[in-house]
Amino acid sequence: MFSVAIALARREFIRFMRQPHRVIGTVAQPILFWLFLGSGFNSSFRAPGMEGVSYLEYFYPGVMLMMMLFASIFSSITIIEDRDAGFLQSVLVAPVSRMAIVLGKVMGGVSIAMVQTLIFTIAAPFLGLHLGLGSLLLLVISYVLASTGFAAMGFFFAWSMRSSSGFHAIMMVFLMPLWMLSGALFPVENAPMWLHAVMTVNPVAHALVLMRGPFYMEPLQLIENSRWLLALAVTILWGAAFLLGSMSRVEKREKGAALKV
Amino acid sequence: MIQIENLTHVYPASRKTPERTAIDNLSLTVDEGQFCILSGPNGSGKSSLFRILCGMSYPSAGSIRIAGHDLLKAPAKARAEMAVVFQSPAVDKHLSVAENLKLHADLYGIKGKDYAERLDEALAWTNLKDRLAEKVDILSGGLARQVELTKCLLTRPRLLLLDEPTTGLDPATRRAFVDALHRIQKGRKLTVLMTSHIFSEAEDADRVAIMRAGKLLANDSPQALRGQLGREMVVLQSRQTEALEARIQADLGLKTRRHGDEIRLEETDNGNSLPILEKLLERYRAEIDSIAIKQPSLEDVFIHLTGQTAADADAEGGK
């Protein structure tokens, strides 16, 4: 199953690299967002309990999440393209497990997101954030978990879509708000009650906590921090749930109506 | 190799469309090593049957056995015996020929030395050997189809399913593809089931099955099918088809069949066609635009059975 998934993921990755516009778009857009919004809000930003944290720094993990979100959106759109072009048929007829089909796409999306976020991690020292080897390891783990969640969620929604414009709509009203209300743009603590409630159940908010952790705490502290462990559990659950959900969607075959006797 | 029994497929009703029966209690057997063409007007249920055969949808009722395996109960075993060429290209245009083939091999768990061997074998008949590094995107339509077929051969299937594989190819390329397919089929003793409504492709087939409205109308060798129409027929064209047809029936007591602006006298006995033609010309010279004696082709059989031409079927559209 894994060799098939890896073969499919490799295809995603090669395709991504062969489309320079996609590479530029997905890398440059979040960075521009970060630089423009970050610089603009820098002077007016004061987060409670985060004194001394500039907005550029606050927004930094949020931009990572944004990269993952975009990587997942783009790789989900390729599901619709594959179906349109016909490639998907040959995968569906092959004697491969349905999970391998899901994992292939998701791992492809994750690997693309990883390249981007790892490149972006280079910016950390310039923000005054220092990462030890242990923290870096935890950071990479949280990258993988968070982008798996995004990619699996994208897959889940894109599978039954027949047009990429329809998927854009879903993305704008569902995936983007999840990101906006994750605490990526502004801290959860200051938000009005209802918003606070939404942000508490939002898995992306937990993914953000998961990713922010390694920048500010030592690995040993993190492992004892219940808030971080909760975020870890929620993020794993989020990814797993959408992976399984996606699998059951792929499994579903079109069926003839039962005959009336 | 394929045994379809009492297959029925009904598309469930949705909010806007009522329930629709695509396949109606159809039984069809394709023997091992046969080259079978499945034809029928659009909307006859060919595509539905094809989707069911390759395991993409479950029928409402009936059974299908492929190489002895029950397709509906043990799909994995049945699928391992077959390879499918779809109408729309199932290769990734952004990848090179070699990458596409490798990916397909990976899907079927073929690797290493085994892969190298199978690759040589699968590529032997193609013009692709020097173009493996090129992206499929820049290949001609004919070569892109060769990639599809090569991909299928990698898995050494016993059954090859093809859904209108020559759509969009020019006549010469189409001919070359079908000829190659026949050579491969003979050489490897494959069973081939191919949907098509290009009748020149069907002439060399072992069997031609014709469907209409979800039912099987005929399933026989091309010779036998042509034999149904006699060895010759008279076809005439007129501007007043309806009136002329009525007069021919009344005056001469001949059985006719009208098709567009054509009147066909299909059941003429051997040697009888010429006298009939002369008689018709003598009586109705003024109304006849053209008249000819024809050897029935498979297209004529199709018209006879389904009441429409392949061109009509195309124009009708839909699925």
C-alpha cells in the first residue's frame, strides 16, 4: 500500500515542480502576505501576554499554516483535474487499496507544503527565534501533522466536486475561514465570546498552537505542557478523521438502483 | 473469458431526472482469445456496460464472470486479469512517457528486473522507443494512444477492455492502431472487448455485438451479420422518398425500408438485384436521384438492426 502511495505522491511532487508558476505562486503569496501585513500591523500590535512579540513574529507560524492551506488547496484541485483529464480512472481500476489513493494525494500535498515551510523556517533566526535540534524535530513533526490535516480535508471536499470553480467556492467559505479563525491573524484571547467559541473547536487553531510551541518552549517543557499535548491530540485526530472520511468517499461506487419486483 | 448473465442496470432517480434503465437483462459471452467489438447507438448502454465491466459501478442485478472470477464479489481477482484503455486519455500529460509507464508499473507492484523485461516486451510494437524521455503532452494523438496501450500491456493482462480507443484519431492512424491491436491480440492470445461505432474497425473482429436500448440485438461474426441482409441490396435515393416507397410497395409488392432519403430493398435474392434495379429505373426514372446495388457492410447491418446510421448515433449525442 505504501509503495503505491509513494509512487502517487512522487507524481504529485514532480508535477508541482514542473509548473514553475505554481511554485512561485504558492511560495511567494504567503511571504508577501507576511511581509505586507506583518510590517503594516507591526506598530499597532499588542497581544496580551505576548509583550515584546512583534506582529511579524506573531504572524510567522500563521503564514506557515497558510502555506499548508494553499498547498492542500492546490493539490486538492488536482483531484478534480485528474478526474477531468481521465488519469484518475486508471488509478481507480488498478488493484490498489483505496487508502493508497488517498495517501498518495495527501502525501503529495504534504511533501509540497514541507518544502515551502522548511524553506520559510530559515527566516526564524532573523526574528530572534532560536531552535535547538529537539525543537526543530518537534517542529517538523507538527508541520507534517498539520499539513496532513489540511490535505486530507481538502481531499475530502474535492472528491465529489466536478468543477474546480465549485471547489474555489468551498475553499473561500470554509477552508479560508478556518485559517482566519485559527489565531493566525490575531490572538484568540481578545476575540469576542462567540468567536472565541468557534476558535476553540477549530482544529486549525490547535494546529497553530502545536506549531507555535517549539519556537517558544524547550522540547521537555512541551511534552509536559497540557495545552500543547491537547493540540497534538486534536491535530492527529483531525488528520485521521479526514483520512478515513476520504477513504470511505473513494470506496463508494456508483450503484444501480434496486429493481422493483 | 467474459460471461455476462441477465445484467440489468438502472440509474437511480434524482431530483430532476426519473429512473432510467441503461442495461436491460443483457447476457453476453466473449470466449477466450476472441476479438469482440461492442457497438450500438449512443445511449444504447455501451458506456454503462463498460463502466460495470471495469468495476467502476455496480449493476442493479445480474452476474459477471471474468476469467472465472466473479467481478461483483471478488473484484480484485477479476481486475488483476484485465487492463483498460479509456476513451479519455488516462496518462498524465505532464509526465514523460517513461514516467507514466513507471507509475503504472508501481500501481501494479511491478518492479526491478521484472519491470525492465516487461517494458521491453510492451514497447516492442510501438514507435515510442526513442521518445521515452518526452512529455506525453507533446506526442501526437496516435503516439499518446500507443502509450496507453503499452501501459496496459505491462501488466500482462488476459483481457483487454477498450472504450472507443480511436476517437479523435485520423483514419490512417486509427487503422494503424487497430492493426497493431489485432497483431498484439493474436500474438499474446488476448481476449479483446472494444466499443466502437466505426464499422471499418469491426470488419476484422471475430465477433460483433450490437446493443440498442440496453438490450443485445445481435452477437455474431461480421460475415454472419452481413449474411442476415442477403448478399446484395438495392439502395435508391429520391426527393419524394415517402411517396415513392409507398408506390414501390403497392406496385411491385417488394419489401422496403426507408432510411432518411434512402429507400433500401434489403431482401433481394442473389442475382435478383439487377432485374429489380432495371424495373425500378424503368418505372420511376423521374423520381430517382441515384440508385445502386450494394454489398451489405456492417454499417448496413447496424442500420438494419438499430434503424439509424453511425452518424445519426453520433449526432444524437448523450450517453
